[in-house]
Amino acid sequence: MNNPIDVFKALSNDIRLDILKWLKDPQQHFDKPTAHLSKTINEKGGICVGDIQEKANLSQSTVSQYLSMMQKAGLLESERHGKWTYYRRNERNIQQLATYLKEEL
């Protein structure tokens, strides 16, 4: 797991928490087919930054900063396809965080 302090900082904002929730069940939260990274391109999937920005109703620079912070904390993974970047949850690291909370705190 990444530095727990970085993880907790990333989780200390309502919108960043919402993004993590949205990416847990992207089919429910992003209904535009173009928002999703095609499973034929990558089995892991992902949601386009622009669609996350639209749902968050924040500026592109703010959403990019949030996503970058969450990725550096190990909560998200990204994948670039052409000019588009797609994000998904890093489930392994999220599970490690849950284990850390259970065992250490």
C-alpha cells in the first residue's frame, strides 16, 4: 500500500470520495457508452476523464488534479488511448487499505 497519509488526504474530499464510488460501479453512474473504455481494448475498462469531469461538475483542471492525487495515492489506475485518458479503481490497493484499517487502526 502507498503511504497511508497520502491515501487519507486523497479521501478527505467529498468529490474525490464520490469519484471513487462512481468508479466502483461505472455502469450505474456513467450511462454514455462513449464514457467507457471498450472491453475489447482493455479487459480492465475505465472511464474517460471528460465524463468524470462532467459528472463532478467541476473544471477540467480541478478534476485532473483530483485524479492525479488519487492515482499517486494508489487508489486509481489510468490508461491513455490516443488523446483520451481513462481511469479505474486500483482494487488491489483499495483492498490493502481495507486490510490496513482492520489490522492497524
